[in-house]
Amino acid sequence: MRSARPKVLHPLGGRPLLAHVLDTARALAPTRIFAVYGHGGQQVPDAFADQPDVTWVEQSEQLGTGHAVAQALPTIPEGDTVLVLYGDVPLITAETLHRLLEAANGNGLALLTARLDDPSGYGRIVRDGQGRAVRIVEQKDASALERDISEVNTGILAAPAGPLRAWLERLDTDNAQGEYYLTDVIAMAVADRLPVATAHPYYSTGETLGVNDKAQLAKLERMFQHREAEALMGQGVTVMDPARIEVRGRVQAGRDVCLDVGVVLEGDVRLGDGVYVGPNCVLRDVVIGAGTQILPMSVLEAAECGTDCRIGPFARIRPGTRLAAAAHVGNFVEIKNSQVGEGSKVNHLSYVGDSELGRRVNIGAGTITCNYDGANKHRTVIGDDVFVGSDTQLVAPVTVGAGATIGAGSTVTKDAPAGELTLSRAKQLSLSGWKRPTKDKPR
């Protein structure tokens, strides 16, 4: 990967490759999950420190796939079935793995295989005259005839723990790479007359693709996003262009939701019925009420929006913000850590931070809540039915009473009483005879 970051921590859909594999493993309700990581790779278990259901096992020497699996076997009971997955194969599905486990049937070995137009780099499945899988030959050890085989080993297998342990103890490094190949256990199972079954991906061979460089990661990202777009459309969401959407988290969507091109959904996103998200919007960890429209180029993060709100275009809703029903946040407006009451409007070129706005408040263009004094943040409280004129600065802490009007161009440093007009302006003067300065003439 040419990166300081361990491969399995590179993101796919906004989450580490390994996170996808662990989630799929959990969907199978396993007794235990073991994750084998390489020497010096402590970044990997550290990244999943909040997931106590994973048992981490260090492979102190990199001696091959067979050696890696052996590290996890000592504490596994003889009669259990061991399912081997790979942290860099993130698109594998629970449906495919159920099919593989059914093929193993609790007493045999089962391989997940796939047929590829270009099998280069993969181990080939060698079958006997009756069509039974008898061994796997790696690319570097394959003959010219064996390299023409299109059926390949995905590396994913299921086997009973007892026989698997015995086979791994018999592995040797007599091969082109000088490693303990997990694939060699197939021939051992055949020799021991244990059934060897094969299964194929439930959806497509894309499930079994791994990541070894940034180009392959990008290819899998497109596959993942297509899968996510199809899942959303299956729920009834209108995705204007499935090739131009980015899902980097978990999305819950109601009926008649529409996602325009270039939308990015991150973290936990919940969209109510009839929500429209315009082009090139970013939504991260948000709850959006039914009927709300989010217009182009808007960014919302860690916020809640009520029903029938209108946001944007070019709006930014920052963490801690809650918009009540029918609130409007217009173009080039930023709201941070604030509550905006029902029917209130902040329509143009304004900043509202650390504030509480009541119902039916109208904030004029260019208004700023001055919430930071250089050391601490302070609150601005605005009552119901307040009208704030354009180009106003509300210097917190300050309270504007219900029904008050703030004249345009005011700097408000004291509480404004309810129901009254508050102004803060210098007296307007016009100086007769004043001349605008001109440039000196060149000499």
C-alpha cells in the first residue's frame, strides 16, 4: 500500500477494511472471533480496542497463511468449525458464508472458489476425473497447464478444528515462496478421505476480491458504493445517479427520499419521509425530519433538523445544532451549537453560535452572534417573534426579549427588552464641501 498505515486499516466506505469483515463475521453469530495480526502491527488491535468480542493473536513471524491460522487454533475445541476470513477481503457477504458453512456441514472441509476471466496471481483449483477438488496449486508453483485453470481459490474456507489442527502441524515449506501454505490442507483432507466441498459467491466474484494496492482499493470502493446505492434504492430511495453517491456509514431512510448527485453520507444518518438532499451535500451523523429540503453545497454535522425545514444552498450546520419544524437556514449561513425555534429564519450571510432562538424569529442578513470573548464561549438568547435587522452584532452574553425589534446596523451589548425597538447607531452626518482625495499628479 506504500503507506505507514496497516493495510486493513485503510478505509472502504469510510470504515477500515477489517471493520467490514468483523461485521460480516458477527452476522454469523460465531462462538468466538480471532484476529491474527503481524509482528509490530499493534495499530490494528488498538484501532478496535472498543470491540471486546475480538480475540487478538500476534503472528510474531510472517511464515505464511497456514502458520497464521495455526496461531489461533490452540484454544478452539476439537468439534468446532473454523471459518477462515481475510482482513483485506471486505466485500464478502454473510449469505455467501452461510452457503460455505452449509457445504462444510459440520464434518468436512469446504472451499469458497470463483471463476475468473483472468486468474493470474490466484491459486488454481485442481479437480480429479469425477470433478472433485483434490488440491490447490499456487501460481508460482503451477505448471503451464494448471495456469490455464480459471477456477481459483479465494482463500476462504471452513473446516473442523480437530483435523485442521492436525493438517497444519504437517505443513512444510517445500514451495516457491518458502512458506506454510494453508492451501496444502486440501490435499491432506483428500488423503484422509475427509469430504472436500466447494461453494461459490452468492452475489458476484467481486465479493472475494482482496486489496493489495491503492488501485485495487479504489476498485473495491466503487463496488461497495454501487452495492450501497442498490440497497438504498431497494428501500425506495431515489438515487439520481448511483455512480455519484458516497455512503460512509449507516443510513436509515423513509419513503420518497431523494438523493441528488454527489451526496456524501457519513456516520449515522437518518432521513425522514420525503427528504430531499441536493447536489454535493455532506451529511454526517444527522437526523433529518420528514419533508425537509437540503439545497446544494450544504454541510450538516452532528445535528438534528425537524420536519419541513429548508437549508441552503451553501449552508453549514455544525455540531450541537437543533432546528425545529419549518426553520429556514439560507445561503452562506453558519449555525453552531444552537437551537432554532419553529418557523424561525436565518436566511442570508449570518453566523449564529451558542444561541437559543425562539419561534418565528427573523434574523436579518449579515447578523453575527459574538459568542467568543477570546477565552470563553457565551450564550445568546432570543425570544419568540423577535426581528433582528441586517448587519447586527449581538455580543454575548445577551438576551433579546420576546417581540423585540433590533434596528439594522446595531451592536447590542446589553439585554434588549421585550416588545421594544432597540437601536445602537452613530448619528448620521453629511459634510458639505468635502472632497474625495485624489492621487498626486506625476512631476
